Amino acid sequence: MSKNLKYGIFSFIYSCILIPLFFLILSLVTGQWGFFLWSLLPSILVGIPCGVVVYNQYKKEILKR
């Protein structure tokens, strides 16, 4: 697996899982669910295209072997 693909997978996991998780914890602590709810849309808008690009690059790398 190439180094750039590892960075892509990390950015996908970061944008889709870690950022909403942070805002979920923040919402649980403060009791204001707006933090979590408003973080979902940007996370999805960034994470899904990133996941599609990473998946396509992964398929290309597997087919090269």
C-alpha cells in the first residue's frame, strides 16, 4: 500500500469518525446537541468523496499487482 493511500485512509477515518465523535462528546458534556448535529453535514460532505477517491485508488493499486 502506497504512502499516499495510507494518508487518504487516515483522512477518511478522521473526517468521518473522529470529528463527529469529538462533537458527540462535546454535546454530551454541554447538553447542546447543535454541536453534534451541525458537525454531521460537513463531515459527510467531506468524508464521502474522500472515501470514494480512496476506494478507487485502492482498486487501481490492487489491479496493478
